[in-house]
Amino acid sequence: MPVHEMPRLDPAAWERMRAGLLPESVDVAAFTGRVAAAFEAVVAAHPGRDTAVVVAHAGVVNTWLAHLLGLDRPLVFPLDYTGITRVLAGRDGRRVVRTVNEIAHVVDLLTTPRPARGTTSRSFSADQGRMVAPGDRLTAFSP
């Protein structure tokens, strides 16, 4: 179901998602394990390469980020369609979340007004539990 229809079609699922939680029917540990294994398989399949691209739904990206950052809730970041999230994968196994939800490439196409730079929105950030605007760059996170 499209996210914008969740409040009307499944209010309980909408509230769980807003609280940063996956649906009750999802085994979070198993899902996180599958997501982490898939991303690590991509990294392993591209040794020495500068870039590997993964296209995934927001729930998958959020679950990967929560795993890397050691967060309890898997749906912490508001992610726009076509938003770009960058994770650096070191040869030593270290993973660093470099940016979350870059949207500069589509900002002129968005129909929803975006918060002005430097303002906040309802979105929650994992760093120090502070509010950030969707599309803000979050840098230098290290698991």
C-alpha cells in the first residue's frame, strides 16, 4: 500500500511506522539479517570498486541504516522516493553512513513543499535524538 494512503487504509500500521517500527507481522531480527547479508553480498561482489549501486525500498534502506548505527527502531529516517543514501564500505569491514536521503537531483520535481534550509520538520534523527528536516545531510556516522 502506498505510504500516503496508510493513515486512511491502516491507521495502526501508520502509527507503528511513525514510531519507527516495522509491521507486527515482520520478524525484525530475521529481516535485518537478510538485509545486512544482501548489502554485504553487494560489497563482497565489488572488491576494490569505488562505487556499487543498490536500488531498494525505504524500509530496506532504513533497516540497513539502523543495523549499521545500532538503533533499536528500524524505521528512523524519512526517505523520499529516489533519495540517495551513501554508505562507505572500508576494506577492513568498517561501514560509515555518509549521507541520508540526498534529494538535490529531484528537488525541483517535488510537489510537497520542502522545509527551508536550517528549519526542522517532524522527522527524527538518530544522532542525539534531535529533529532534522527531510533531505538534511547527516554525515560522519560511524557504527
